[in-house]
Amino acid sequence: MPKLLFIASLLVFAVTSASAQDGVSEAMRAQLLDIQRQVSERRELDLLAEAPLTFPSGSELRAFLQRRFLEDYPPEQLGIDLLFLQALDLAPPGLDLEAALRDFWLNWIGGYYNIVDGSINIVVRAEDDALDALTIPQQVIYAHEIVHALQDQHFDLERIIVDANKDGNRDRRLAIHALFEGDANYIMIDFLRRLSAADSEAVNRAYSGVREAGSDPKIPPVIIEAIEFPYRQGYLFIAELVAALGWEGVNQALRDNPPQTTEQIYHPQRYLDGEGAMPVSMPDHGEIVGVAWRRAYDGPVGEFFLRQHLEVYLAEFRADDLASGWGGDRMRVFTNEADDRLIWVLYQKWDSPRDAREFAGGYQHLLERRYRQVSDDGLCWVAETTHCMARVGEKETRISAAPRVEQALALLALDN
């Protein structure tokens, strides 16, 4: 099974179950059936087969994560992902990306759906009570995972995952991930609201000691943001889809019309209007970068990672505003094995001339803040590297970074 995402949620990983309960108590069985009924009614889909429930321990989860990363994150792929993040100023050189991802999930995962055998896995920590019945947080996790079981049984999650991985487009993968995590989160939040309406004090007590995933100095913020995006922004996307088209609209998206960009997740109306990414072509940059440099990445950045890049230097609201006119892009990253330097170039298209103009002005401000200087020529900022940016035509911008000024300028191909 291919990996789902650059930063993937274990809720839908295909895994081997770490452990299984020989049987459940009558009280738990009643809970499971009631949750299944509520979720099926709200989601307007029937459970076609039982989804076995298993309870991996913390140590079993650790063993699973070690196996999973060996299978899905070979060193060369981790290296590409790290270079992509470094080019956008989102990760420091030398970051152990595998350890950062694995440690995050080890500390924060609550459950996952097993595509291989259709089971639901709820992680049991050492401090949890005996499993005579599900706790309130476990009930909420179960409701989330039942939605994944419904998705799998009706629409074939493996098919969706294979489709998401077919062309190596990380922006598209993240958008498709937001589709089915947003679906599950929408139902999960509705289920939690019903629990709270029935006994708000019990729900408050149950969650009073539950930690929320927060900042960790060992983990770049972009990793946490990329993990949370499908759940948080995906929920808002599904809410808009349900309001516009009902559950059949969500079913159709899962069946054969998934979102294609994170732009569509941020702006659901663009998905409803069928607005996809504009194609972006690039010339051959081989002669400019030279034979010592190897192309490590060639693909989109997308609105999500663009926002993350801008937020390194600009306020979140400003970054969101500048990125909201994104129409399409393509990025190339080159690496020199002799040192840690990178060469990269990003060509962008915008929805309107105004969007392109506003982004160019905002990015110029970003570069002035980063380099603490004003460009002499209005195009390039020079320090430890050279960073250039220019508008091309009415609706395009181009950005580059290279060790030498002439390289950075040539990458912009302004004479095309």
C-alpha cells in the first residue's frame, strides 16, 4: 500500500492490527451498536459489514510506527520531503523528519482505521481504565472511525488512496485527505455535540484532562499544521458541501469527483464551480543550475504550503489574504551533494491581475523583512543566498533562490 500523504494521518493507514480483544462486554457491545446506529443515520449510509474493534497498546503502537515508516518513508523520500520544506523555510537543515513524524504520532494518535481487514483500532494508554466500556473520548474516536468504515465499504478507500498517489502531487493528496477526514470529523463533532447535550458535565469531566496537540520545539510547526489541516479545514469543506448538495454531494466526491487542490478545500465554492489548478509550464533549467546540481523536486506547492511559507515572516491573516488568489504553480528544487545549499524556482499563476499584484507587493515586503534590506534593483535580495521575485505579465509571478545573482535571475526566465 503506498503512503497516503507527505504527512499522513494514521486514521486511514493500512496496517496490521496490533492486538485484538477476544470479546467485548455487554455494556460495550450496546455502546458500539448505538454509536453505529447514530453515525449511520446521520451519515445516511448503512454499515454493510461489522468493523472489528481492536485495542493496540502504546508499546504496540510504537512497534507499528517503526514498521510503518520503514515501509512508507524510505530515506530518499524523506530526503525529498525535507528539501521541499527547507526551500520554503519550513524546516532546518539536518532535521530528522522521520523521528519528528513518528514521535508526534506516538504521543497524539488516538485511533486508526485498518484498510486491510476493515478493523477499527483505539489506542489504549497505560493510564486508561479497564475496557469494560468505552470512555467518552473513546466513543468519540469510535464514531470517527465508523465513518471511515462506511467510506471504505461504500466507496473503497484503497481506490481513493491509490488515486491520490498516482502522480506524486502532494497538494492534491492533501486535498483528497481532507475530503475523507473532514467527512469523519463532521460526523464526530455532531456525535460529540449530542453527547454534550445529553450530559455536558460528563463530557467536560471526560475531556478536562485530555491534552490537545500543541507546539513542540523538536517538531517544525508545518508538520502539526499539515496533520491538522485535513481535520480542521476538511470539516469546514464538508460543512459547505453538505449545505450546498446534501450528503449525496459528499458521496459523489468520494465516488468519482474528489477535490483536486487545497485551494478547493480553503474555498469550497471553487470546488463547487469546478475551478481547478491552472497548468504551469517551465523551461529546462539544467544549463542554469549546472551539472553539479541534482533536481530533487518538481511539482506543485499549492495554497496550503504557500500559506505556511508566508507565515514564517508575515502575520497569519496577511498570509491567508495573499495566498487566497492562488490559481496554480510549479516548483523545482535542486540540491548540491557537496553542501547544504539549495537552488529553487517557483512559477505561480493567479486568479486575477489584482491577486498577482497584491502577492508581488506582499512578497516583496516578506523579502525585505527576511533580509533586512531593500532590493537595489527591485528584483533581488542578496545575503547568504540570492532571492529574486518578479511579476511576469498580468497574472503571473516568479520566485527563485540561488547562490549567485545571475543564476537566480536566469531562473526567472524574464525574457520568455
